[in-house]
Amino acid sequence: MNIERAFYQPNKCAKRYWFSVQTSLKNNVSLSGNGMKRLLGPEELKLWLFDRRTPFNVVVAARLAGGLEIAALQQTILRLQSSHPLLSARIEGHGRPRLLTTPAQPIPLESAVRQDDDHWRRVLEQELNRRLPVAEGPLLRITLLHGADASDLILCACHAATDALGVFTLLRDLLTLLAGAEITPRTPMPAFEELIPAEAFSSTEGATLRDQWWRRQTSERLAAIDWDDLAGRLPVVGETRVLADELDPETTTALMTRCRAEQTTMHGALTASVLLAWADEAAEVACAHSVSLRQRLEPPFGDEDGLCLSRVLTRHWIAPDTDFWALAREVRSQVSAAIQRGEPFDRTLETIRVLAPGGRLETGPEAVATMTNPGLIALEPPQGRLSLRSAISAGTVMVDGPVISTATVAGRLTWLWTAPAHWSRVAESALLSRQAIERLRRAVAKP
């Protein structure tokens, strides 16, 4: 499975019906109509525990050319909420944690006059570190930075409830409604772990362990777990800091063309640029990669809003004279091999094991960096006075090191270097980010 993919098309009605019926049979939850009442899956539960320790959000920022009226946006947000059951849900934390539809609380809309071209980044950073009312709902907050000729929309969601692609879906639907078009009403989704085919795990024990999770969910032992105590024993990572950069459309197109010629992916090239920025001396380094599982499930998760994410780990020997494109191809090869042998699905089993009695939650694998790149995001630009300039996503950092988030939207690659404030090399973040971007530009320009 290529880690880069085009944006997903909405699931067909038949598949949505399949989700509602099959999930009700599997773990005795209700997903009927537009209501939502189901237990958290393993990954959702883990991220919810992190959120009880430190705000754990996923944020998408869209930069728009043209002005946007607050009143029109408020009415559009109401229509968006009525079409997405997740936006009327909260996470009930008593006993067995679950997603629960409640009488709809309106999605908060905050607004401010747009100050400058960097204002969106500062608000995105604030939103990554600002708690959402997860227990009361809603699980989304929107900020508008409005100006006469430019506007920025920042969508902040609870990461336990959805991932970046899910928030991009919300953004796309919001822009569609603003353009005066209609959107397809969504159906509540099950935990993605339920939809992993048994043969996707690297061993036959994987599906058995996964199924045991749901049986344990209904046991008295799980219901009696002190979630606050478990969350309190998690390490405190601290606030997330954000640096931003971008490639203009011409350079972005040149990078795509060069990647095809070098038989690698954008993700491989982006990872190579980051790893080589560390290469003061020869060393073996590990790199973590976020991987979407949306198209690997049965049936596919598609573009629904929800959490459907895992990761793989690659290892590389790098030195100052390491060839850029050879490293990019090595990254692509290792990520593809890890996916083929089922590593992203096996990572979900690790989560199940650490949530068992006696397990210990960790913030993630030791790596010099984590790369997250959803690839080409197809957001239809709204018609009329508004046009989409760029969009990018980032999550609160829960590892002791940088997370580099990239996305290509409207022909422009946007780059976010995020890191916890107490990271030992946080003072070098600006330099490392610039070095990585410059290596990327030089690799594209070099014959």
C-alpha cells in the first residue's frame, strides 16, 4: 500500500448499511439512524487516555483567498453538524469509555481579524495545546481569521475521535456548503480495528487477540479500571511548538516529477530531507511513519470522519555524503515492506496489549523523527469569492522528538515542523527545518 494516496471518495450506501448492521452484531452497540453509542476501540481509548493527561488534538488549517462573512459561516457550520453524527457526540468516560450522541451542543466558532500571513500558524499552535470539552462535547472547534482579501479557517478536533484525513473531510464538506452545494449525510462509524481482515495480521493469533479485546470490553474487570490513575502515570510531554514552510506550486510540481523519475514517492523524498538534516556524522537512525489504514479495511473506511491510523518504523544508515535519492528509495522500500508484512495492523495489537491489566502505556517508538504525509488532498475549491490557497494538518506531539506534517493541497506542499517545548533540541528546530527544506530544494534542482 502506497503511503501516499488520492483523497478518498464517499462510501456507497450499501457499505454504510453494512457498517451499521455488522457492528451492532459484533460488540452490541447502537449505530442506528444518526445516533451514536459505541465503545471506544483500542487506539481511540489510548488517545483518549493521552488527552486526559495533555490536550491531544488534530488541527487542520486552510488558507483562503477572499473574505468570509461570520454570519454565513455560522449557518454553514450548523448544516455541517447536522450531517456528521460525530459532531454531536461526546466521549463518556465513566465505566467503559464510549462515544455517545447527546443533544447537540453548537460547534464553537471563534473569530478574529486576520493580522498577517503567519497568524494562522500561531492559532494552529494554540489549538494544538488547548483542551476540547471531550466529556461534554462537541468534539470540534472552529476559528475564523477574517480579512478583506484573505481568510483562514482552523478546525480543531479531538484526536481520539478522528484523524487528519477525517478533519480534511470536514473541511471539504464545509467548503462545499459555503459554495452553495449539498453534501452527503454521514453515518456513524465503528472502531477501525473491527474492520481489519484476519489475514492482514502477520500471524494467525492477531485476529484472536483483536476479538478478545471486545469480549474483555464487557467484563467487570475492564469497567473497574481507574482511568484517571492510568492516565496520570503517562509521561508529560509538554506543549507543542510549530514552525511552518511551504513549496510554491512550481517547485511542488517539480518535486512530484522528480520523485516519479527517481522511482520513489513524495513521502520518501520528504523523509530523506529530514534524516539528512541530522547527518552531522555517520549513524543508524530510526524514523516513524504514520500510515492510514482507510483503504486496507473490509469494507474500506473511505473518507468518513473517524480515527483510522497506525504507524511503521524504518531504520537507515545515514552520513553527510549519503545520496539523497537512494535514501528516498530506501524509505519507500522499507515502508512498503512493513505494510506488506502487516506491521501497521500488528501495531494495533501492541495497543491492545498495553491496555490490558498490568500493561504500560508509552508515547511511541524511539525515533529521530516522525513523518506524517497524507499525500495529495483533493479539496474542491469553492466557487465564487473564495478560493483555496493551501491546507495543512498537525497533531499534538506526544513523542520526545519532532513530527513533520506535510500535505499537498491546491498544488502547493505545506510543511509543519512540530516538536514538544521541552525536547532537548527544540532550540535547533528552526535550523533543522530550514536545512531539511533546503536539502529538498537542492535535490529537486540537481540534475
